[in-house]
Amino acid sequence: MRRIKMPQMIVEIASAVFKKPFTFQYPFTKPKVPEGLRGRQIFHPERCISCGLCARDCPAEAIEMVEVSGKKMPLIHLDSCIFCYICVENCPRNALTESTFYELASTNKESLALRPEKPESEGEATEGE
Amino acid sequence: MNPNIFFRILVFPGFLFLFVLILFCDWFERKIMARMQNRMGPSYTGPFGILQPLADYIKLLTKEDIIPHHARQFLFSLTPIISFSIFMLSIFCFPLDGINVFSNYGFEGDLLFVLALVTFAHFFLFLSGWSSSNPYSGIGAVRILMQFIGYDIPLIISAIGPAFLAGSLSLAKIASMQTIPFALLTPWTFILFLVALQAELEEDPFDVPHAETEIVAGYGTEFSGRKLAFIRLAKDTQIVFGAVLTATLFLGGPYGPVFSAPPSLWFTIYFVLKVLFVIALLEFVEAICARLRIDHVVRGNWRMITPAALLSVILTVLSAPYIRLFMGAPI
Amino acid sequence: MKEIAIEEEIIGTLEGMLGESVLGSKSPRPRRVYIHVKPAAHKRAISALLQAFPSTIISTITGIDLGETIEINYHFWCGKAEVTIRTNLSKSKPEIETITDIVPGASLYEREVHDLLGVKFANHPNLTRLLLPESWPENSYPLRKDWNPKQTGEIHDSSEETLTIGETRTESNGGSLVNVIVGPQHPALHEPERFLFKLDGEVVVDVEPRLGYAHRGIEKAAEHLMFFQDVHLVERVCGICNVAHTTCFCQAVEALGEIEIPSRAKYLRTIVHEFNRIHSHLLLLGIAGLEIGFESLFQYLWRDRETVLDLTEKLTGNRVMAEYSTIGGVRRDLTPILGDEIKKKLQKIRDRLSFYKEVFQSDPTIELRTKGIGVLSEEKALKLCVVGPVARGSGVKSDVRKHDPYAAYEDAPFKEILYKDGDSWSRLMVRLEEVGESIEIITWAVDNIPSGPYRIRVPRRMPRGESLSRVEAPRGELIHYVKGNGTAYPERVKIRSPTLANIISFREMIRGCYVADIPAVLASLDPCFSCTDRMVFVDEKNGRRWIWSMNDLKARRRDS
């Protein structure tokens, strides 16, 4: 029953001890992120025309039109958002654009929203991180 | 009696030293296994993750300790601690820094004493699973019994080989007789001993008693909090015990060339290095094998390993005079 | 043309055998035939179909609430075309004869229609609930159009139906069997499912799977979202085979709206589809290794799978949920630089494949744990209508890419992998070799991709009609049946994922095996339970009636 084991697997395992590991320490070494990654959206309030198309088309019903200084603007609830970017594609004025920011983990729900009055620029972390 | 016996029992080379050694071996085991699988292993807690096992135990101590309603409460609470203690006690009998903890050279026959103690400890592990009254624990406990009873026989038979070569059953004598390690002189016994040891320690390929994917966690399913910490400590102590036994019987124990006084420092260093070497070897076997089914394990034992162990002892006895001549010891 | 002749031939044969029981027939697209029969004549029609085409397997049974009547569609794949035999039942008394005596593979589908629409199948051997929990109120059928979540009846006490773990029941023939429950939470399962095993010592005598723990209500929810939003909902049926679901759904809607997508889009869909297949197969082989205790193999396979996930991320924007296909094409294009990178990295995976093949073929412990274990013979596989690598491991030819080509598969050069033995090892080897074939397809597609647009704009409204689309998901044949009613919302979306077809075969495979073989056989079956259950969810707290709608869920999440 215990015959000689297949050599390749043994060689592979023995030599793996001397190779660099495939995993790396995440918060200290960040992975290289491709530019097409669908991260948090960026909102440009000056371009918004309050048509409400983004809120109507969102499959996850994650966008809510809120009143900001007299105009209706989208508030994106990032905890419901599925990052499908239908809102980005369908916006007629390109008021929502893409970014590759993905570190959205947070300890309070309040910070998990993209508010139109304070559109965070790319790369800024959400509060509570 | 040595005046500082309490120091020896409690601190060095006693309880505290062994505790640190067990944690270190746990870290080493995980790190080497991770490297063999091309990943990092523990790295975040402390430099190179060396504090990871300690962090795990502290975490376990802070968790809720649940006793299931139908479990036998007395046995359930006591068996983890007893198994851990017995394993620890059996390591005390080894000459860790040249002389064993109780500061004599052991007694004739302490090899058998140690093996008997370990059988007891395994029995208590079985009891811990049995008293949990959970079908998964029950199946795991029964498998442990089947496995260690079966493989205890080739283990003991293979352990007789070095005893025969050294001419005594005292661990200190066996260790000190090895000018050339017995692993090189009687490699057949060494390999069989490792196989039987792997089965005793329930590592892959003999992982059956706590095969996670089949019966959750085997005998340890119902434990949580402090009791789980003890069960895991018992498991780690078991591995260190196995490595210590192998190092003493086959690799020459703590003895080796001494470069400066005090000799016990060097003996300890050699001992730890040999223990780590054995652990690395066991982890290597674990990494390259899948898990065998229980009927394969049992059948393999009675049809292959035990007869092979008997044959190896016969071979050792027959070649003993020549080996002793080679070693330069009196026949 | 040869294709039209096949459909005409099928219609002609069945009309000839059934005479005036046939109320209507049509063949709107190549390889799709719909036949409408009188209410009691469905069994005769199905027997006629089986007689004319002996290798017919049932795909699924769809029930649709049409207001006054309930329409039952029996979908069969007869080797050359997908034949749907439909009949109407009155809603006040929906009863129909079962077909499980002639088609044993239909038992789970009939139970599903019974559970969700309330149709009684007379003489079914085990007409119990399939997806909804035992305590679901009577007379409350979620898929009916007039079902209101707020008005369901009382939840009844199901405690007498629950089983205790480890109880022993004496059987009538004198022996005693122990019941062991595996699941819903168990380390061997990656998604919750409950299996009730009847053991005689360490040997498994029988198993009863109980599905429905990951039931989420996707088919019902799909009726409340527009078609292009449904693409994203349908994708979340399963994380591992998500590209198959989007491709299938988009194809179904495009067939419904008679939209022809550009061929560049077809090739791009093929590429992502094959990436999904490679990643799923590598995942499964790793899991199979883990189940048998070979952790190193698991780590190595998943390390190589990372390459595929990174490539998918570069192409589609996401590692797992690709969200790449949409109605009318795909959402992003493939640049030549990315194409070269894809080919280079796939070459490395191809080299690793030969290493894995050697491991699987010659490692003694893998052989011990998987060869000869969990055998499913070819005739059983045909009778139980299994699909995918499970069928191909038993020697049954069933690859949708070859027999019912879609996207760019008509021209793609690849082989259908068949193994004859039908044991766990064959199923794993089928998947391993399919990874190699997928690499060939992707390389061919990247080299031969036609230029042109990759997406066309489509209207939101789809015309009245129905369509059925089949793709080869990594686990087998996946079917989406979409019915439109002229608005932007679908009338009915029916999804039948491959694991539902394969789960019946688990019983056949596991009989006579040891308990220790259960995870290994289950892993070779590759169950994806989140694909299998996708219907309405119910929450019961303290026995009180408590059902949440989407708004309740959202409100609750905002507050906490």
C-alpha cells in the first residue's frame, strides 16, 4: 500500500521551501491593481442634471435621490452597491465616473455612502478605517 | 536530591522551558508546512509570526466555555487537562540537557515507562471524545482507539531495536551510547518507527481521527474556550513528545560535541535542533500524502507495518554484534 | 437546410404518433421545437418522444401562472434539438399525471413545481417539499402571480418532522440502520445542504438530500426588475459559474427580442466563458484534493488559479463576478496587449497541467481514495438524466458546446472529453483535461477574433414570446427559459442549473461506499448548491410569521 511516492510531487514540495512564498503581507505590501477594476464611483456634482436615471436603473436599488442645496442628487449606498457600473454607463452627462479605489472596509455604516455634498476624491479612505 | 529541584521541574528544563518549546515547535511546524505549500505561514504576530501560537492560546482562553447538556460533565472537564499533563510528564523523563528533570540518569526501563504513560494519555484523549455525547466525537474517539492501539504495537517493537543495540532500556543510556546515531546504523527500524509514529500522532496520511472534512473535528468537536486550549496543547505536546522520543532513540539525544562549558547548554541546543529536524521530517511526509481511509489504515497496520516491524527487530538482533563492533562498544 | 429538416422531422414524427392530441407546434429558431398537447396527453407525447429518440434526457419542467391556467412545459433534449412539450391545467384544480415512471430524472423537477406552484403530480413516489422549508404555510405558492408575501397563512409546527442526529431506526428486514445527518453546516460542504445518510456500520445504504437552504427567490425577483437589470441579478445565482448564467440569460433575451449581436462580442463572450470554466475546474480539483486530505495539492492548484483570476480581472474589471455580458454584447473590449498577456500566462498554466495530470494519474493515495469509488454506470447516467462532467465521466456524450453550439463554439477547435469508468477519478480527470481544452479555445479565440463593434444598443422593451437558451456551465448544462409579455419586465424567468440534475445521481453513486468516501464523491460531483436553490425566502422567528420584503430588508440594514 505504501509504495514509493511519485517523485515530482516530492521534488515540488521540497523545493518550495526555498522559494519565495506566493502570498504576501497585505497591509504592508499592496497588490498591483489593474486599471479596469470597478472600485468606488466618483461623483461630479457640477455635471448632474437630476434626471434620476441612475437611481431608476440600479439593479440593487442602492441609489437614493436626496436634496442638496435645492437640487436632487444621487446618494449611493455602498453597502448595497454591487459595483456593476450601470449608473456610470447610463448617466447622460458622465456625472458618475469610475475609479479603482477598493479599500472600502469600515466599522460604521454611516461612512459606507457616497454623499453628493462631499464627493470623496479618488484614493481617500472612508472614515472609520 | 538536587537542591534546586524545583527550579529544574518548573523552569528549566522543566515546565516553562517545555511550554516555550512546545509553542515554538507549533510555530515551526506551521511555518514549514506553509513554506512547503508555497505560502507565508504565520507572519504578523511578532517577528516572523513567532508569537502566533501564544496568541492563539490566549485567544482561546478568552472564549466562552460551553459544556453540552448531554455530556458527562466531570470527564468532559477533566480529560483534556489530564491528557496534557500526562504527555508533559512523559517528556520530563527524557534527558533534555544531559540529565533528566528529576536529576538522575533515569532508571532501567524508563523507556517502557514512558511508552506506557503515553498509552494512558491517548486513552484519555479517547475518553474526551467519548464523554462529549456527540456522534461526530464518538466516531472520532473510536477511530483514535483503533489507530493508536493498532500502531502502538509496531511502535514499541521498533523502539526495542535501539534498546537492544544499546543493551539497556534506559533512555539516558540509549542516548549516550550513540556515537553514531542509530538512524544511520539501522535505517530500516528508523523508517518503520517514523511511520508508526506518524500514525500515533494522527498526522497525514493517518489523519483519520480528526479528519475535518468527514467528522467535523473528531474527538475535539464539542470543546471550546479553555478546554479546547488544553486539547490543542495536548495535541502539540504529543507531537513534541514524538519528536523527543525519536531524537533520543535514533538521533543520539542531546549528546554531541561540547565546545565550551557548561555542557548542558550545548546539550540543550543539540536536543532542540534534533527535535526540529524530526518535526520537519514528519511535516514533509504530511505534505506529500493524502488521507487514507480507516479501513486502509487498519488493514495496512496488521498486514504490513506490524510484520515489517517484527522483521526489522529480527534483522537488528541478528546484525547487533556487527553494529556494536562498528560502534566500538563492548559486545 | 439540414437544420430546419431536423425540427420539421421531429414535429412530423410526433404529430404522426399523437394525431389530434397535438394542439399546435412551432419551431421559431434552429434546434428549438415547441409542441402543445391536450391536458391528459402529455404522457403519451413524452413516451412517443422517448421511443423516437432513445437518448432523450429531460432538461427541466417549467410551470407558468398564466392567470386562468397554469402551463406546464416539459423540456427535453433529444440529441438534436430541444423539444418542449406543453400542456395547460386549470388553476382551480391543477392536477396532472407524473412522468417519473418513464423518466426517473424528472422527480426533482416535479417536486419543485409542486412546491412553488401547487401542482399535484398524481402517483409521484415522493411528492414532498423540495425548496421551501417544512414549516411553510399550506396553500401559499410563491410563484403564482397573485401571491402576496404579507398574507401567507400560519406557519405550522414542523418539530415532529425534524430528526435527531444519530438516531437508530430498525428497518423492516431486521437489520438496523443509523441515520447520520451531514449538514446543513459541515466542513465537507461548501454551501449548506442537508443529507440524511442511512448507514449500516460504516457502509452507506441510502441518502436523502434536502435542498433549499440557500434559496433566495431569484426567479420571483427577476419578474420585478427590467431585463438589463436582471442580468446582474441572474449572475448572482452562483459566484463560481456566474459567466455561464449571464451568457445564458443574455442569449435568451436576445433570442426573444430577435437581436443579433456582433461576432466580436460572441468571441469575447467565449473567452470569458472559458476563463470561468478554467477557474471553476481548478477550484473543484483543489477542493477534491482537500476533501481527501491532500492539502498541498489544494494550495498548489489554487495558487495557479490566481493567474486566471488576475487575467479575468484585467479583462472584465472583477475577479469573480465578471459582469461582462449584457444584452446586446459585452461591456468592455480586449486590447491586443492584453491578448498577448493572456496567451503567455495561459501557456504557463498549460505547463503546470502536465504536472497535475501526472499527480492524479500516479499518486497512490489519490488512487486509493478515488478510483472505483462512487461508480455511476452509463445506463444509470442516461436514465437519471445527469449532465456535465458527471455524465462525461460515465461515457455519456453531453456537451452543449458541441451539440447545441452557441457564441463562437461552432468554429472553435476542441474535443469533448469522455471517460468510460464512471468513478470519482474519471470525473476529476474529465475536468482536468477540460482545462487544457479551454486553454486551446481561448488561445484560438484571441488569435482569430474578428474586428468590429462589441456592443449594440438594445431597446428596454422586449416583445411577446418565449425563448430557451442552453449553455455549458462548468458543471453541466444550464438552461434559462424566458417569457416576455411586451413590457420591459419579464413574465417568467426559469433557471435550471446543472447541480439539480446531478444531485439525484448522488444516491446511486454513494450506495455501498464507506462514510469516509462521502466527501470525496460529493466533491467529484461538484455540487454548487447556491445554483441549485434560488427561490423565495422566508424567515421565522419564534414561530411568528415574519416575512420581509425588499424594502423591509433595506430599511433594516440602514438602521443597524
